[in-house]
Amino acid sequence: MQVFLACSTRTSRWLRVAGCLVAATGFMADAGAVVTIITGYTGVRTLTMRVGTPVAGTVDTVQFDVVGATTGNSLPAAASVIGNGTPIAASSGGVAITIDMKVNNGNIIQPFSMTVTSPTALTCASGGCGGTTIPFSTISWVVSPAPSGANAAFDIQNGTFAGGTTQSLNTFAIGGGITTIPFAATVNFSSIMSFSYANTTAFPAGNYSGTVTYTATLP
């Protein structure tokens, strides 16, 4: 995640989202719904996750524009919104997260988990903000489409970055009659995470940066 304050009167904030690709095999298909489960799979056991732009090595940037007071030669000062408690939605749009999981028959329960790791704070990179930091817990997300239907419990839920730790986004077991996700299944997740900045504190202008990493595992 990065935060950029272009000058003393404008703040822009970036969230850098890094995808972790694990056991990439086969073709990644977008699900037609939030979570889809198809039984009858008999091929190789695989897990693929895509975060953001589907180009290898790309780290997507989410930007927040938090405007401060400005003046012109003959124009009135614009109202400042920095630190006024009004959440700021990312101007760059949401980030797509897609997971394709294929599990063949087996007699051992398969635990799936998805986590996100974030630093404690966004740190000042340049622009005069000195040693100022912005807590990562000021950034939240909303998932769309909203989880619904019989598979809603298996989807990513709305939340807020904890900051300085790894937090669970999704976890469940696959196998037999233990869950509603059986063996020999293809499971697809397809969601958009839209981010917002709490904007409860007026921080000094400058460039702030940080990175979050998403990880999916199927041991």
C-alpha cells in the first residue's frame, strides 16, 4: 500500500496489492458467481490464485485521493476533507481476486486457507512527511458481489487490515461429508475487493508506501 500527498494541499493514497501464485497448473477461469462448486473432478490436484492484473510480475496499485484546502488567484478556497472522518473510496477502482481450486478423490481432509499480510503502517517515502506513519488499520475493504446463497460462508468477507500481522480471509476443509465442499470438486472464487481509507486523522503531506501480500494454500 502506498499513500501519496502530492503537495501540502492534496493527499493521494495507494494500496499496493501483491499476488502470491501457488501451484499454478492449468487454466484460470473466472467464476460466474461469487463461489461455484462443481463435483466430478478426476484430474490433478491444483490451486491457482490471481490478484489484480493477470500479468506475471504485476503489482496492482490502489489510489486514494484525499483533497486538502486549495486557493487560486480569484477562486475561493476548496473545502478540505483531510482528516474529517469521511471515508475515502479508492479512485482507482477495486482489485479482482480469483481462485481456481481442483481437488481429486482422497481419504484425508484437505484444509484450504487464504491470508493477507500487511505491515504495521504506511511509511513516509518522500514529500516532506518525515518520520510520520499511517496505521494500516485505516484501510478497509468491501467484497462484491456480496457473499450470498448456499456457498456464502466459503467466500471472502468484508474486513479491515489488522496491520503488522497475517490475518485469515478464508478457511475451510474439503472432503466427504465433513463439509458441503466434497472431494472430486472444482471450486472457483471470483470477487472484487473495493478499498476505502478511514480519513480520521490529518497526516502531513508526502508519499507514504506499503505492500500487502495475499497467500492461498492447499497443503
